[in-house]
Amino acid sequence: MAGVRLDNVRKVFENGHVAVGGASFEAADGELLALVGPSGCGKSTILRMIAGLEGITSGELRIGDRRVNDLSPRDRDVAMVFQSYALYPHMNVYDNLAFGLRLRGTDPASLNSQVRAAAAMLGLETVLDHKPRQLSGGQRQRVALGRALVRNPKVFLLDEPLSNLDAKLRLGMRTEIAKLHRRLGATMVYVTHDQVEAMTLGQRIVVLNAGEIQQIDTPMQLYNEPANLFVAGFLGSPAMNFFRGHVIAGPEPGLACSAGFLPLPANISRHAALPEIVVGVRPEDLRIAPAGGDLGQSLCIQATVESVEPVGNEVFLTVNFAGEERVCRLPPEQLPEPGQRVQLQYASERLRYFDAQTGLRLI
């Protein structure tokens, strides 16, 4: 296996569009690194540049200790799994798995051994004589993974491999990919627009937007300590609640919003000179205050319940504060009714502050 390193890699298309504006990161040997971001952010372009399917405008790309900018795809020793499976419909599963090995001139005995080992690893032994049309979506995706697996490449590249599957199959295949990675100890670069996939699979995550890297870190560090407004809003479902306004310093400090006041801790006064800031709080950090209970060090606001959405092990509560909707994630317990006024409490240490003009996190 080998790591992958990008040093200020750029991709500018002939029409002048900057698809990737100077990406620098490293997928360590044996690491599963996820690239995540909205459509058009450049994540698939980066993957295609690593595979050699897209030219590099500038910068350096290394796989292991080799500079591969000008190497053809076949000489890079990488295997790519596509969103569309890309299986040969006229071949059965065995022949789809064996196709790449035959092209490389692998001897029949070794070929058979590698194909059957990959099939056993992916639970495909009983469908080796089936054509792709006879398979479920999850089985087709496992064949696509198996075709990459039998080649024993230095690096696996996965381009939104689960986006064509339904929710239940996606969950199952996420588990399969995670187990496969642990078993192989392989270097994997995994592209997805789904932040849940990125958070559950990636040992580290590269968050991209508009061709620029926003932040690189472990899943929980990104979730708890986002570097800017984009990362804070992109990671998390439901998304982080944002309150925009200017700081009011004094004995009762807080944020003056368009139609309300958000109480804040005393140390917010250091940001009073900024014309506008954004305060973020995760849905699970907004709680209904107990009636007549001691709030302790918590702060609170008054809001009106708009809707209650029970989803089994948790409940999403949409409330109206200052004319804008906010979302709370609560445990399943006795809940208020729509239209009811509630007091929401939040701990000051769970708040995150951002410069409204630059979007950057405030320290």
C-alpha cells in the first residue's frame, strides 16, 4: 500500500473555471480519508486527478514515493470504484471480477484464486454465475468493489459508490466498506456529498466548498470545532442553529438579533467591536428548561413550538424565536404541543462564535 499526497494541486478547465484551487492534503498509508462537500465543490475532480483520468493544471501529486503527475492511469497502481458500478452486462460476476486480471495476463490458477478470495470476502460466492441484471443494487456495488479488490492496488478510490442505493442498502454497504478497510488496512480515498457517510467512514475528512479546502480533521473535531460557518452548517443533521446580530456588552450581555435578544456569557464582550457576529448552537444543545427548575449556569430564551417530529429514539422540535425557526433535538419524553411557549436552555460552553463578514470562527 501507499499514501497519497497533494501539494497545491490546481485544476483549471479550458473555459477558465477553477474546479480545484490549490488542494494540499495527505491520505496516510492505510488511512480511509473522506472528501465531502456539495455538488460542484471539486471533490470528484480531485479523485479523478489522483486516478489520472483528469490532467493537473499545476502542483504536485505523489502516490507513495513517486511523483505521478504525468503517469498514465494504468501505471499509477490505483483502483477506482464508480457511482454507476460500471459492470459489463454481458459478463457474469466471475468474469466481471476477473476482467482486469485477464488484461494484465495473470495466470489462470492465480486468477481463479484471487477472484474466489474476493468473492468470499464480499459474500458473492453464490452469485458468481449471475449476470448484473440478476443482482440487487447492493450486490452490484459489491461486485464493483470486488473488481477493484482483486487487483490489490496501492490505493482505492471510491467516487460516491453508495449514492444509487436506498437508505437501508447504504447503511449495510457503509458497514461492508468499513469492515473491508479494517481487514485490508488499505489506503482509501472516499468521495461523497453525504456528510453522514463521511462522518461514519472517514478516519479524517477533507471538507470542500467551491474548489477550496475549508477544513481537514477527524469527524468529531470537525463537528465540535468547525473552522468556519460553512463547516458548521454543512456537518450535522439537523444543521446547527445560527443567530446573527451585534454584541451588547454590559451587566446582561447578549446578541441583539433582528427581532430578539440572545443572552450570552460575559466573555462575549471581547467581540463587541465587531459590526456583526453569528452565534451557533447544535440542536442537541438546546433543551427545554424544567418548569421552576434551577438553570444553574445555563442561559435561556423564550420560543413558540411550531412542530413536533418524533422519530423513535429522538424528537425534532421546531420552534419560533424572534420570527425565525430553530430546531432542537430532544430525547423521547413528554413534549409540548404546537403553539405552546417554552423556555429553552443552553450551556455557554457549547456555543460557537463566527465573524459574520469572513465566516471564520472567532477564538
